[in-house]
Amino acid sequence: MNSQKIPLLEVTLGAEAHLIAREFAAEQVTPEKGKQVYLNTLAVYAVHRYLQWLQIKTDLAQSDSWHPVMRSRWNVADLVIPGIGKLECRPVLPGETALSLPLEVTEDRIGYLPVQFSERLEKIQLLGFVKTVVAGVIEISKLQTLADFINELSEIVKTMSPVVERGIEWKRLRTWFEGRFGQDWQSLESVLAYGRRDYTQPENSISRAKSINLAGRELLLIMELRQSTNEKIEIRLRVRPQGNSKILPPGLQLIVLDESGVKMKTEARSSDNSIKLKGFRLPHQVKFSVRVAYKDDSITENFIS
């Protein structure tokens, strides 16, 4: 990131941006939804270009706003910043002084960046930044500056940087409670958009999922976190099949390890459609690993609680 020199706040929307927006809008079933998607797409694309100028990487393809099912189902204008999280880029029409956010974008965001459209939609102006919202409303007059936004990104990068010991990266799990997950761990709505929704997230918890491939098997690792008493985190784990598979391969293992070795372990039987490990509690700054193993293949995720 280069926060020393911030470009002008105005971004021109060229033919490519409008071509993509028209394509996405044409997929919608009503003119009203088409207009919503058109404006959201332009807003996201403009912020994407702005961050490119700042040498900040973005991933349009992983954003819900670029996903045909997600954008048709929800009012989303998110932009994924790899390794950091989702930035919501909300369109503001001329004359608007406040934004009412749809419920689906009031969580799982590192912040909100409203953009003001010109009347002909040929350019936008970046109005500022806000990290959190109250009652789902953004007051335009109360926005922080874009310099504050760049500083916020830099702070997120610092807090999300893994602890490296003896060549092993240990990811900081408590950043999840601040909406900072890293690019590999996705929302359940995103990864389960096409398939069965047989997982219900309990209240007052945070759940994320990671797609994995073991010995040619497409699987989903789901981790659920809850704040417990005395600064402890309660953790629950589950593995389920992904794609066309309905059951797990017999012998698939889900393992939790700590510094002394195997802490918990479960194994899939012939008819299991999922395996899980019930909640275990860990105090602050404890290292542990989650391993999914099948035949001679395995994947391990290392965390600090």
C-alpha cells in the first residue's frame, strides 16, 4: 500500500464499467432490480479502480456483487480486498444526504465507502469512509476522510498478520469478532449459495467456511466461534461434503491438536453426511491446529485463540 500520495477523489467511469453493469443488470427479473444492480456494479468498479491506483489489490471475482446468484438475491455492493475483508461501496445519487443500508450488508464488512454519482453516471466522487454504522444508516456529513480509510487498512493488515514461529504461520482467530477473516474463510451464504442449506448458524455466534479438496474430494470445513466467559473462545467444527456429493468418504478424519498432541478427534462412517466436534473453550493466546485428513492427504489450519 502507498498511503503517502492519495489520488484525486474523482473517478471516471469508462465504457468497460458500463458494459459490465449493463450485463449484470440484464440478468435481473425486474427493472427496479436491474437499476439497483447497475448502480451497485458501477460503485464497486469505481472503488476497484481507485484502489488499483493506490496499489492495493482487490478481487472482483470473489465479491458477492460479482456473483450472479448473490447479486440477484441480495442488495450487495461489496469489494473483496484479499487478506483483509469486504469493503461495501454504496452508491449515492445526487441530492441524497443519508444512506439506509440493507440488512445483508450491515455485518461482515471492514467498512463502508459511499460514492456520489454524477447525473449522467459518467464519473463518481469518493465521499469518504465509515468503519461501522448505527441502525443501518450512514450520514454523509459524518463520514471520515479517505486518508482515514487508508490508515484503517494499514491497521487491519498489522492486526491480521499471522504469528510466524519456526516456519509455521499461526492465524489470529480473535480478528473474526472484528469482521476480519482473511480471504480463504467465506460466509456460509456465499459457499452454500448453490447447494443444500442444512446448516443453521446459532445466535450470538460467528461462522465461516473454507472449501478444501482432499484426495479429489470436495469438502467444506465450517468453524463456529462464540465469546465465552473469562475471555475464552468457544469453538465448534464441522466438515460436510460439497458439490454433488451427499455423504462423506468413510475414514475422513477431523482432528484438533494442541502443543501436546491430539486434543479431539472424530471419523466419518459409511453413511455420514457430516462430522463435527462439539464446542471446546480456549483462553487468550493459545495455539491450536485443525486438521482434516483422508487417506494420505490432509490439510492443517493453525490458529491463535
